[in-house]
Amino acid sequence: MKNNAFLILVFIFITAIPFFIHGQADFSGTDGRATDIVHSLKPNYKPWVNYLWAPASSEVESFLFAGQAAIGAGAIGFIIGTYRERKIHDKDMK
């Protein structure tokens, strides 16, 4: 239990460091920055691919991104847990 509390504190500390070091920084995504750079270098550039669907707001986009991250983390955790449990079970069978 103490290890988990320590890991949670380390996670919070690592997550918070950038906000304290660069408090006024713009933490926007790279997609927007890349688009701005392309338009500054070639103002007449026309994208060759269009979005199939665009979220209504940046909050919805962030929510969908967080959902994808949660699903991926859950899948990875499930796979690691399954292999670990299988390894423990195989060890007990010997």
C-alpha cells in the first residue's frame, strides 16, 4: 500500500513539474502548431485530405483523446495482468 501511495505522489509530482516550470507556456497540441507553420511557410497550401468528422469543440476532442488513452491503457494492463497471472498459475502447477 505504501508503494502505491509513493507511486501516486511521484506521478503527481512529474505531471505538475511542467506547469510550474513553464506556467505561461501554451500546452496546445502539435497538430495546431504544425498547421500554423505550414500556413506561414506556404500560405496557398491546400490540404490533400479532409476530416471525415470534426468534433464540435476542443473539449470534445480532448475527451475523445482521453478515452482512447484509457482504452489503450486498459488493454495493455489487461494483457500484462493476464500474462502475469498465467505465469503465476503455471508456477503453482509445477
